[in-house]
Amino acid sequence: MFDLPRELTSLVASRHGIVTLDELRMAGVRDHSIRRAVTASTIERLHAGVYRFTTAPLTFETRCAAACLADADAMITGPAAARLWGFRHVFRPDEPIVAVPHDRTPLQRGVVLRRTNVLEACDRVRRPDGICVASPPRTWFDCARDLDDVRFEKLTEWVLDQHAGVPVLWETRRRLNQQGRPGLARVNRVLSQRATWQKPAGSGLEVDVLRALVDRGFVGLIRQHPIRLPDGSIVHPDGALPDIRWAGEIDHVTWHGGRFDAQRDKGRDRKLRRVGWQVDRVTDQELRESFAPTIDELVDLIRVRRLALRAA
């Protein structure tokens, strides 16, 4: 084992056991000592000029740190960056997905390379552990190539709720708007179907419910349709059919289970009834346990509402 300065030892520990060849040489370690350490499996070469101390576990973060130290321009992106940020609705890759300039091939194994001609400073976040990860908006955009429309729509709502507003996502799309860029068509489809004023969907379940109702023939369903209440305030139910003044709400038992939230929701429902709207609520627990039957109930309630208005 090398006798490294305390500062370098601390740095290596903070970077998941990763050290560079230049750092070892600056610490006075000779090349023949490095070769012996590799032979003895004390250190392992991951990329050109980048090593891992084998006493540190080979984790996903270790691989990401090694990739970023192998090339100063490398950036973890796509689903790999989503894993680092803790995004929902994205699969967890085992290998780092690394964006590098088109003319570079710095990384030799254990990564998925994606070449790009847009690597701007605003897209990069340097973590204390040496990992350079794409910003949340850039991560969101780069995930579009890996997800279908439904999952990407859920991801978009989650990112809007947790990280960025609609103008930021549109600006990200503008900067990366180049013909042939993977995922661009999906970004355009998902962003163009939501209004700037709409609040993010509280969960992927809201997206699933609205899609299910549209698939059942309710094509006029509008997400967060504005409704003015008798006191002049405006509410935006999760889904609405304005032609029959029907609104559907998805209650999240974790978020809206408290007494004060329940009182607020009931008061709002009474105000909606005063202006002629019917409100039907379902819970996330109902949807997770019996999604299809719950959708069937909503479909029946909408049809009964339509029939009642025709008979009136």
C-alpha cells in the first residue's frame, strides 16, 4: 500500500476510492511502484490514467467518478444521471451513461458513450465526489431517448414538481433543438400538450388516470381546467370535462390525509357544486390496488352525469 499524503488520502476517500496517475506521481509514487500495485491487485486500472483502490467497493458512483476523472469534458447523463439525482419514473442503469464531445474517445470500458456537440456550462453540475452530472433539466431532456411517451410524460411532471419550471424546460429544448437529436420528437410531443400555467401533476397516477379516461372515449378531458368559485378564487381540478361540468380529483393519502387538508377539499367541493360542478374523488391507494375497477367507476359516474344533464 502506498504511503500517501493525508490530503490525497482524504480526497481519494471522498471520490469512492478513485485516484489519478498524475496525483500518484505528484505524491512521489514511482511508476514501477504503481505497476507492482496493479499486479498485486492493490489498485485497479479503470481508464487511462485512472485507478481504483481495491479496498473501496466498485459501486455505480465509483464508475461515474472514474469516468469523469478520465476526461474533464465527460458528463454523466440520461438515465444514469437520473439515478444520481433520484429521479422517479426512470429505470436504473448499471453502467454510467457518459456524454462526451464528438471527437473524443477517452473511456475504454464499463461505460455507455453518447457523443454530443452541446456540452454547456449550464448543463453541468460538479459534485464534491468528483462526479460531473448533467443538470436536472439536461438530464430530463437526455432521458427522452430512453423512455416511451407515457413514462416521459410522468418524468416531465415529476421534474416540474421537483426541479424546474416549464420555461426552463422549454429553454433547454431550444438549446438542444437540432434535427436528428435522439428524443427531440418525444420532448416536443410531451411539452406541447401541456399549458405553461398548469401545475405539475402530483404523481404519475394522475397521468395514468387521465390517459385511461381518454382511452375510454372522453377525449374532451382537460387537465387542471380553471374553474372560478363563488368567492372569486380559481381552482384547477386534476381532470375536467367542461361540457358536462364534471371534475375528477386524485387524493394522495400520504399528502392529503390530514384533517385540515380533508376539510379544505370538502369545502372546495361544496363551492364547486354551487357553480354546478360534480366532483368525484379517488385515492392513490384505490388506484394502486385496483386501477381498472376504479377507472370503471369513474366512467360510470361520468356517464350518469351526462344522462342526468340530458334529462334535466
